[in-house]
Amino acid sequence: MTQRTRLTWRGDQVLNGTQEGAARGLRIAGEHVLAKSRELVPIEEGTLERSGVATVDASSLTAAVSYDTPYAVRQHEELNYQHDAGRSAKYLERALTEQAATVSALIAAQVRRSLNG
């Protein structure tokens, strides 16, 4: 006697869930990179640090972390500037590079969460 099992394909539901999980993971990961970069950003009055934001475009599954002052790029790129202890140029690049494994884990955890329920 053959036992039959009926399956219902819910591919669209799964894809929507993983897209939402990935977007949620990107948001969490972006905020994480922002927080880590704020620990490194050159600080004089705190204006540059406060200008940092993390954004997510859920439709394209892209995240961005940016700083919005007229001198943000210069502070990031100028390696010869003197900074307070623990603060440095390449504050955003360094944070992203150092946190790459954590960023991947944060996104993966949210995608798994969306698949599990």
C-alpha cells in the first residue's frame, strides 16, 4: 500500500517572508555598523557623529550608512589628520570591515527567523 502526502506550494509566501527577513536584517546590521562607526568617528563637538544615519531600501535589499556634514568625506579620507585617542580616519570603512562577520550573522538570523515562523 502506497501512502500519499499532499503538499501545498507556498513559494510566494516564502519569498515574501525571506525578503522581509532580509530587509529587517539589513536594518539591524546597518544600525550595528552605524553604532560601531560612531565609536571611531573623529569628534570635536559631536556634529559629525550625530549626523550619521542608517537607511534601508527594502525593495532592492540595500542598506547604507552615511554621515552628512560638509567635512564628513574629508575626515574619512584624510589619513594625516590628528584625532583623539580611539578616533580615526576611515571610521566607516573600518567599522564595516571589522564587523563584516557580525553583519552577515545579523542578516542571516533574520532570514532564518522569517523562514521558521
